[in-house]
Amino acid sequence: METATSEMLQVERDAELAILTLNRPGQRNALSLELMNRLIDALERLSGDPDIGVVILRATGPAFCAGHDLGEMVGLELDGYREVFATCTGIMTAIHELPQPVIASVHAIATAAGCQLVAACDLAVASSHAKFATPGVKIGLFCSTPMVEVSRAVGRKRALEMLLTGAPIDAQTAADWGLVNRVVEPAELAESTHALARQIAGASPLTVRTGKRAYYEQIDLDLSGAYTHCQEVMSRNAAAQDAQEGMCAFLEKRQPVWHGR
């Protein structure tokens, strides 16, 4: 495993996995402008790395992420707030546009923009100790940008309950609502997340990247438009070398050899 460590963000490479660790435990991993920009830069670098199949996002300390760094938020001019929320949106957009799937590994509470971060990831594994909340309403700052991701993950009524009350939900409720994929015991979190990541990374990288992109392209289309789009995506995928290799390997009862094209 190769590791590059900064004060705020740790970037590790473990074979075909990249692991990004939020590392501001004393600030509950609050998303300062510097941390957000480092995350965006790291994701941009990983997007062009053909050797990375899956990205894991995790954190150190007592919280997964407490949202925006309120210490930086008081007293800004309007353009300052626009910069903060535009930068945060840049993280979420980078996650969606990253060719590789991103898995959140959530060991503790994720609130506000931290909850948004979990919702933006393609998949999420949570410790049974984790909690999730969008509590901005309690401090006079409605979680409007977290609402974008959370409402798409859990649906209208459940999102509005979280947003209007600010009350946290536990990990099992988050799984029942679709905010996370699975809940495991704290001691099992790292291995469970890595096992899921390796399962995905074992597939053709071309196919996984094609599938992730197509998912987000079709999800907001009407039924006819979605089928029209995905017919073309699947046709091009079927003509690719990896799909031909995979079909032949299946018929020949052997393991495929992926070439990424």
C-alpha cells in the first residue's frame, strides 16, 4: 500500500483501490474550503488513473463529517458564501463524474454537508454506530444543498422529515431508507467496505465505468428516452473487447482476462 498524507486528507493506494481519508478529527472533519479543494483535486487526479478501479471515502476521529466548517462561515460577504457552496457542489459533481465508483465507509455521525457527501457517493457502508442528519434548520441555515443529494437518495417525504426536523436517523433507518447500502458492526466496517470494493474492481474497468456513467445519464430521463440512450450504450459496450472476452469466457467456462477496452 502506498500512502501520501497531508494534514487534512490522506490518499492511499491499495492495488486497484484508492482510499481517501478525511483527517481533521479535532474539527470533526468539517469541510473547510481547503479540505474541499483538496478533495476535488484528489478526485480529479484519480479520474485519469486507469489502475484505480474503486475509490473509498472514509474519515478519522469521532465523526465522519460535521458538514461545513462554521468557523469559516460567520461574517462572510455574499460572494464568500457563494464560493463555499459552489466548491461543495464541485465535490459532489466530481464524485458523480468520476469514472470509478465511490464507496463511503461511514464509521460515525455524518451531518449536513457530511450527510450530503454520503448521499452523493455511489454506494455507502455504515457502522451500526453511525448516524445521519441534516440539522441546519436548527441554526437558521436550511440544508438546501444537502437536500439535493439526500432527496434523491431517500425520496421526498423522508428527506423533508430529515430537513424540517433536523433530527438524526440511525444507521439501520438510513439503510431502510436507501441512504446507505448496508450496516455492519464497527469492527467489520473496513473489511466489509474493502470486500465490496474488490468485488466491483474485479469486473472489467471499462464495463464498470460505462455502467456508472450510463446510470447517471439515464436516471432523470423519461422511460422512452432512457431506453433509447441505454440501447446505444449497451450496443457500444457489447462491441467492446472486454464484453467479447467476457461472453467468450462464460461460454468456455473460464475466467475472463480484462483489457480495459
